[in-house]
Amino acid sequence: MFVIEFSSLTDDAVIELASNKLKTCLADWERDIWQFLSDWFNPSISSVKVFTSGSTGAPKQMEHNKQAMIKSAQMTCEALQLEKGDNALFCLPANKIAGMMMIVRSIYCRMNLICIKPSSNPLNELMGEMKIAFAAFTPMQLFSAVNNNEHLRKAEQIDKLILGGENISAGILQTVLRFSNKVYATFGMTETISHIALKKLNGKNADTHFKVLEGIKISADERNCLVIEAPALGQPHLVTNDVVRIISDNEFDWLGRADNVINSGGVKIHPEELEQKLQQHIQSAFFIASVPDERTGEKLVLAIEAIELSESDTQRLTQAFAELDKLHRPKSVLLFHRFTRTANGKIKRKETLQNTYETVAL
């Protein structure tokens, strides 16, 4: 662990520090941080190269203008009322957009960046007495807190915590609902330089819908997919594959990915909608998918990351399926010892289905 005190360091001091650090022997994750800072303050470099996550296809390389990244940082810092001198916890890969933007936000807002090696359990490395104003986790990184009192205490001590990168499970959601701090779900993608909308998950003022950040305009196309207008972020008209329900000029509900839609016997099903209904019944990682079927074309299945199902698990699933519309009930359960994921933890659905699994009929 190390700290970069942007609250007191000048840009020239950061440049010199990065230069000196890059001449030493560093772990890869540390080198990525210092290399990013070296490039960021290099006036001859006007844009930053970044790859998409690869969760819905092969990763694609993109370039983001530094000014657009600064604008994104400004929008987040203002929305969350972050201030100079705040401590920000950094536990994401510095070569991905989510990690890059944590660094840029810290530079813009002159926060002190507490850097921890990225892992699935960053709370294990965090010292309990440290006062953290802001952090960004993937839901998987917060999962360690669900059944660990010490981690629960550490997570709750983070004033403002944003979660992004994958769906939030029922176990995590029930955990954060008990927190006294502020926890937000984020919506965004590499193309929009991290998130463009936030949804407060807990507290008296919890949000029902995602709310876009200042300066973002939204609409839906004929497929009911989200269209984002964010000229300041380099996206004057971005048509996404995210199916949404527009609530107002600045609010929406995310229903799922258009490329994940399942057509079973002529009925179009958004798996993410079903996942939201099932998440309170399933503690393990899971997703709704389909397998080929001669009669209906695609047969609905539930994929779970587990070695086996206990009797109580089976009873909960049977009850959960009974509460679903008949056409929306998975016909079988597929047990995978481990899901295939991207480098930052997102489940790769199609690739996972190609792995070995055990079929369980309910």
C-alpha cells in the first residue's frame, strides 16, 4: 500500500515522483499507476488508450481525450460532493477505465489516493483506522464483507462507495441496505468514460431509478435501447445495446442487454429482468441464459456458480420459480464450478456456457 497526496503535490512534483518510481523495481499494478501518471502529465500525449471490458465480445481499443476525462471526473466529484484533501481508496487495475478514472478524479479534486493492490478482497488489506471518503468497488470486491464482520465495519466506514462492473447480488444489496454510509450503483461503459448515471441504494433518500449526471441527456430508440447525448465526454449521440425504461428526462431503469435477449417459442425474454426477480433467492453468482431446443428454439436455463445445490437451495429455487410467469421459468439449472470472467470480474455469459457443467432438474 502507498499514498499519493495530490492535495499537497504540485503537478511537477507528481511528474518527478512518477519518473523516479518508474526507474525502480515495481510490481505490475504499481507500475501501471505510475505509468498512467507519467503519460497523464505529458503534454505531448493528448489522449488515453483504453480497452473495453470484453464482456459482450472481443475487447476493443478506444482513445479518450484527456479533457473529456477531466469533465467526467468533474461530474462525479460534483455529484458526490467530493472535496480537496479527501482520502480516496484505489483498488482497481490502473489499465482499465474504472481505475484510470479513480486516478483522474483524485487529480481533479486534489484528493489523497490510497493505493492497494487490486484483488477480489481489498477490504482485507485496508487498515481499519483509515478514514476513507470515497472508493469504487466491483460488487465481487464487496462480496467479502457479506459474512465478515470486520470487513463490514471497514466497508461501512467508507463515506461514499460506488459499485459498478456487474450486477449487484441480493446478498450484497441486503448488506448495503444496513450500511449507514452512502452506497451507489453506477451505470456506464468504457465508451462513456466510466459511469454517466448513479443510483443511491441505501438510506432515507435511496433512489428508485438511475439518475444521470449533470450535462447528460438520454432517450430511447425504436428498440427501447438507451441513447446517450454527452458531447463533453466525446459522445454526442451514442446508441447503446442497453434496453431501458425511460422514467423522465434524467431517470431510467435498466432492463438488460439487447444482445442477451432470449427468444423462447416466440416469447422475447430479458434475462436481466428475471435475474433481478431471482437474486433474493440465490446467494451464489448466477445468470439466466438459454440452450438450443428443438421445440422452442431456445430453452431457458439458470446458470449458477456452485459445486452442488443443498436441499434448502433446491427448495428456495423451486419456490422462486413458482412465483415466475410460466413462460419465464427456467427449465433446468446448470451448475458451473467457476464462471468465465473478464479481467475486471464481469461474467462472460457465452464463454461460460461452453464450459463443463452439471444439469439439475427442479
